[in-house]
Amino acid sequence: MKEHILITGGAGFIGSHLADALLARGHRVRALDNLSPQVHGEDIHRPGYLDPAVELINGDVRDPDAVRRALKGVDVVYHLAAAVGVGQSMYEIAQYTAVNSLGTAVLLEALASQPVARLVVASSMSLYGEGLYRAPDGAICTGEERSLAQLRAGDWEVRNARGEVLTPVPTPESKLPSLASVYALSKFDQERLCLLIGRAYGIATTALRFFNVFGTRQALSNPYTGVLAIFASRLLNDKPPTVFEDGRQRRDFVSVYDVARACCLVLEHPRSAQGVFNVGSGRSYSISEIAARLARVMGKEYIESELTGKYRVGDIRHCFADIALARSALGYEPRVRLEEGLEELAIWLEGQVATDRVEQASAELAARGLTV
């Protein structure tokens, strides 16, 4: 069945790729996007990568009139609009809470009056805080937040009460949230609000917890976006990627194509309603390894990453996805290998210009005491 679909944040990185995937399946697509200068640059205009078939409404998700206008005639909503970035969220507290929490509330209030058949909300792995761990005795446990004294001593690993180093394991949806940043809190708000209101108003709602999404169209001049885009910006300017701690922290990097396909699979599986699913690659890589791989495919292997030996408030040590539930319930299977995704990214980067604002962002965090 072909649907009329609204994507909030639909002119952005993930939203535009999702629009492509939905159009390819024969759906009609409308995007609501405020074309934020931090993401799209100061010269606000429709992104060239956005398919001409997408109807773009330039408006803010916090604006009730813009939201009501965007919802007219819509059957399905993908709610992707959000302010993104752990570090920045720790000082632009009102902005992140307004865009992510209030923006979601405005959308849901409109949906209470204009219900749709399906609602899919983009949640985040950030709400887990530390991922799941295994103790030396084999017991599975949650990782406790590291103390400032430990971090100042450069002791980066997560330990149990006996001081033993814990081994990270894939994190399933059953792990309880541990909200380490304003961004994480706001994403948890988005997820819970959508599931709560969806249940109350009979809207089939699904939350997808995205892990570290990478690919073409990322905002290279935004120093608070995904880590691969930040590294790419540095390398394009012949500067070393800066890596916090010792670079051995592990993450799950998933292609934006796999994320878009996971979003589409939700529509094909009605029983996914009221469900929460991890969307990742099911693999983990150290941040230093990722920086080195990106430098290699960009032909800049002579630029070694710079280890800061510092901790950024709101960061966690290890977290990567257990995707068994998405496999069984949605038929989700990652198709893009990291190597392939990085090679495509490198080709795209050849034609890009990035304003490197990483040092400016780092100075902002340091001035506010948000790095240790």
C-alpha cells in the first residue's frame, strides 16, 4: 500500500536518505525542516541532494501552525527532527530541550487532533549511557559511571566495585537507560512521549534507537555531528582527527542506507507497533581504528589522529548494538560493510569543502569546564 509520508527533519542527513528509500518504494514524501544553519550553512536553501519529488515545507517542529500544515493528508510520520550533539547539549540546555522535547510535544499535540496510522520516532543509543558488560566471573552487568578522580588519573576503563575491569558486550534493548547528557535525556523524552501518546490515541508507534550513523550528506562543518563527519572535516583540512581519552572506546558504526532500510521495514511489519529496536551494524570498532581507516581511504594515512587524553562530560566508554530483536521482528540485516561505506564516503568527500570548527568547539567545552 502506497502512503503519504511526512518526515520531520527530512532535509537532513538521515531524513534525505530515508526520503530516497520511501520514494523508491512508491510512497509520496513530504519533509518538514527548518534548515538549521548549523547543519545546512548560513545560505539557507533547499539542499541539492534532496530529491525533487520531495515536497519541502520550511518550518520548525516547534511551530504548531507549520506542523499542522505539514500533517495535512499524511498517513505516516517519521519523526527525525532533533538537535544533535552530546557536548553542545551540555551548555545549550534550553535549545536542546526546546527542539527535542518541546518539538516532539508540539508534533504529538497536533497528532492528537489529526491522528495518523503510523508514527516512527528516531531514538538514540545515547540513552543507554554505558553499554552492557561482562565481569571477570562471567556475570553480565551494567557499567557504572566513571568517577572524575578515575578519569583525571587517565584510568579510562569501566570497573566494578572490586576494581576489576569489565569487558563490553553487545547492548540489547532490555538494558535500562542511564542518561549521561542533556542530549540523551531529550532523546529519551522523544521516545517515551511518542510511545505514550501513540498508545493513548491508537497510533501504531515504533521507536528505533540509532547507533553511530555514517554516510554521505553529513554536515561536515558542524563540530557536534557524528564522529566520522568530524574526523572527515579535520582530514579535509589536513589536520589530525582529535580523539578523546585513549582512543580505545568502542562504538557501533552503521551505514545510513541500512538505517533508511530499517525505517522502511517498520511499515512492512505491523506487529512492530509499540516496539523499540536497536538499529546498528552489530559490530564494534575503536574510535582510533575508525580514524585510521578513514584517513587511509581518503589517502591521508600520513595524518595520525591526536589523542587528547581528556574526557568530555557526557561521554561514555563503550556501547555497541545487539540487533537480534530487529533481526527477528523486522527482518533487519545490515548490508553495507564498514569498508564499503567508508570508500563511498571518501569518494563523496572529494567534492566537499568543510569549515573546520572542531578547535573552536573544543575551546568552548574547555572554557565551561566540560572537559577533564
